[in-house]
Amino acid sequence: MHIVYHCRDGLINSPLAAGIHLGLLDPAHVPSEGELRALPFYGRSNHVRGRLYPAGTDEKGNNVYTLGRSNAAPFVIKLLSTAVPALFDRDDVLVFFDCDVPGGGLLSSIKCLGRNRKMSYGWAVKLASCEYFRLVQVVQNVRTGLYS
Amino acid sequence: MKIVYRCYGRAHSSVVASAIHLGRLRPDKKPTYSELCNLKFFDATERWDIGIPTFMGKDDMGREVFTLGLGNQRPLGQTALESLAEVLGCSMYDVVMVDTLGTINWSSRIGGFLSRALKLVPIGRPLVASGIRGSFGRLASLVEGVKRELERIDKEESHLRYRR
């Protein structure tokens, strides 16, 4: 199974969710700037939207990915899910989880300013931390749904 | 190998290109209005069909032919498919993507928009059919070019197999 965490830009929320899923981040406390910087797939500058970035493999052997899909979540999910059997003759299962929280579009845009160094990185992290526990909840729901 | 003819809504140009590829329309003869309208899936898709590859048939070499609409997300869709191929360990060389949007004229685009987006079928369908008839030569040359290229690849591959 391939577990895909997706968000609008694929830079902040989905890497955070993947980090929580893989046990790289502690769900009990908001990660520090250092911890975030240490995440290998967080806020990368050469990020391409539409590309699946492998984040790692979880304890059940499922591959975890992050994905930035602009505002076209239903389109990308439909395309990838139907292309697996139709174009690639495979029966792999892809499961998608939306990491965008309500009202996150604005926050996401502001965070992108941080990424582009037009705003301090620390502020971007503080804004990301507003959503951290909601992301923890998303990941916990995912894990409960998949593994229990 | 799979051939995917892609356009905006997989309702017109990709359907006609796949019909030419599969021999359902002759490349040297402009189709009539009724021939176009009788094609399976011509001007008959809905908004939610965008993003779903549709199997149209197998050509004389046994290659599967698909149509696909990528809406206004063509670069995103293309990147997503290439990335998926990588993730699955498949080769994108086995899936040939052919863009048909560049071959059609404004009449087809406006007619397609009227018919599919605004549901003004009595106005849109004749307009899109007339537009497709006008750009049929370009569509036919595109498909002929694709077939020639596929034949060349097949020959090279069989030559390589023979040499091995």
C-alpha cells in the first residue's frame, strides 16, 4: 500500500504529517525549528507540484509519500488512482489523505513567504505550529483507520 | 505499449485521434457530421470524466489506445503520471502520451465549451463537429506521425532483440 499525504503546496503540512506518521516527530509537542529543519523533506526549495516524494516506509512496510497538488485534489487523486490499473497494469493501492486544514490556504501562502526568505523562517514555523495538533489528529485517524 | 491521446475534456480531439489510430475513421477522408457524432464518446463526456483514462480499443499491432482529459491541469497531470510511473517502478516509455489539443482550431474549442461546459448541445455540437472537420488533416497527420514513430521503435527493438 502507498500512503500519500497531500496538501496544496506539498511543502509544510504533508511533510509534517508524513513525519508524524513515520515517528520522526513527537505528536505530543510542537517541533522546534531545528527539528523541522532536520526533516529531510520539509520546505524544499526545488519542490515540484504533482510529484510524489517518498518520505519513508512505516513499521507495517507501507510506503509514505508527500504530494503538492495545488487546488486540484479531486483531479490528481482520480488521475493517479485510475492510472495504476489502466496505464501501468498494476494492482497497487494508493490511499490519499488531505492535510490541508480549513482556512489553511492563507496560512500556506504565508508560509511560502517564509520559504522564499521574504519572511523570517521562525515566523513560518510558528504559523505551521498552529496547525500541528490538527495534523497529529489527521495522522492518528489515518493510523486508526488503516491499522486497527 | 499504451498510447494515450490527451486533450482538455477527452470529448472531441482525443476521441477523433484515437478513432483514426484504431482505423474507425479513414485518415485520407474528412468524416461527415454523422460519422463524427456516431463515434463512441464523441461529445459525450462529463466534467467528472476528466482525469480518468478511457480504453478505446487495441490497434492492429495489439497496442492499447486510451483517451484522457487533463482539464486545465496538464503540467500537473503529466508530472503526477511520470512520478507515479517512477514510484511503481514502471517505465514511462511504455506509455506514449500524445497531446491533441494543439491540432484543433478555435471553432472546436468554442463549440466544445458550449456543448460540454454550458450544455448548449444544439449550438455547440455542430460547431465542434465543423471545427474538427476543419482540423481533421492536422489530427490525421499527428496520428500518422505517431504510428510511424511507433513502427520505428518496434523495428529498433526487434533489431536489438535479434542482435542479443
